Amino acid sequence: MISAQAWADAQRLWDFQQMGHDPRPCSVAIGLGSHDLGVADTTADLYHRGMMPLIVFTGATSRTTRDRMPRGEAAHYRERAMELGVPADAILVEPQARNTGENIRFSRALLEQHRVAVSSVLLVSKPYEERRAYATARKLWPEVRWVSASTPMTLTDYVDSIGDPRLVIDMLAGAQQRLMIYPHQGFMIEQHVPGDVAAAYERLREAGFTSRLVADTAEAKEVRRLQ
């Protein structure tokens, strides 16, 4: 049973992850690979709305996708987008990345290899990772303008789509933890974390929503104490 407090805290983290950017035309879109084919659906929709002429889907496999997406997340995203009417020549596939940092670095290298001029990127992620993805991209490729996007949906709708409420809250806690500790490790830009968001994260952590947290080093503990 998930308590009302845990649901309220999860909603607070969900709301904080939303960047609130309005989609606008960009040089290219980068769709970040994961278990969620909704990223491919949303990227295809943005393409059909004329928001970009080219898509990069990026991602290998992970423990959560190796069975469902044996050919790799990016390859399955490409197939899904083509089913939705995106032409094959509008999609590049980056099949090696295994984390968000690699998603950005490897996609940048691929675009440079294809001599694509990039001044702005529409960054498409899962709804609960918009801010984390944006902060990583800004750190690793600061020269371009980043616009965040994800499938417009509520936390309740997302939980229903995944079918595992506890896993979704675990993933929200994991995304929030990384926002708080990764800037100090050089992985992303600093994001101000309001006190109520930090408190919501701590309550979820204490309630045992920890399966997606990274190791709690002494440095991480000090960062949490100072939030």
C-alpha cells in the first residue's frame, strides 16, 4: 500500500521535473532511449507538426529493456516512428549510449559525422526526466539552445501506462537524487531545488523508494544535508 503522503511527494517530484517549455522549431530532435515507447510517439508527433527536419534516436539496452527491445532502444524507437509515418531518411540511430550523458555526447558526435548544423535541439524524454535530461544536455553541449519535451500526461496516467506504481515512484526518486548530486560530480548543470521538493525526496527515500538510487556516498549525503 502506498500512503497518501508518498503519492503527494511523488506528485511534487513529477511537477518539478516538468520544464514547461513550449515546443518550437529546432535544428534536430534527440529522443532519449528507455523502456518507454511514448518517447518515440511524441517525437514522431513533433516531427509531423514541423518542429524539426531530423531525429536522432539514441540508446542501447538496459536491464529494463533488453527483453522488450532486443535490437536496442534506438532501433525500436526508429521502427515505431516509421510506423507512425516518419520517413526513414529523417531518422538517425545512435545505438551505443547506456546513460543520459552518453546519449548527448554520442548523438552530438553522430550529428557532426553527418555534418548537420545544429543551433537548437528539441530534447524528448520521459515525463519524469525532463529536468534531469535538460541539465545533462546543458552541461555537455552548452553551445546550443535546448528545448525540453515529453508526452503530455498526468502522474496518474503515467502510472496506469506502466502498471507498477512503486516502480514509477522509485524512478522519480532516482531522477531527483541525480539532480541533487550529479552537478557536484560534473555530470550536469546546477538546478535550484526548492525546499519542499528536497523534503519530498527525503520522505520517499525514508519510506523505502530506493531501488533506482545511486550509491549514497559521503559526498552525496553532504549535498543532501545542505539542500
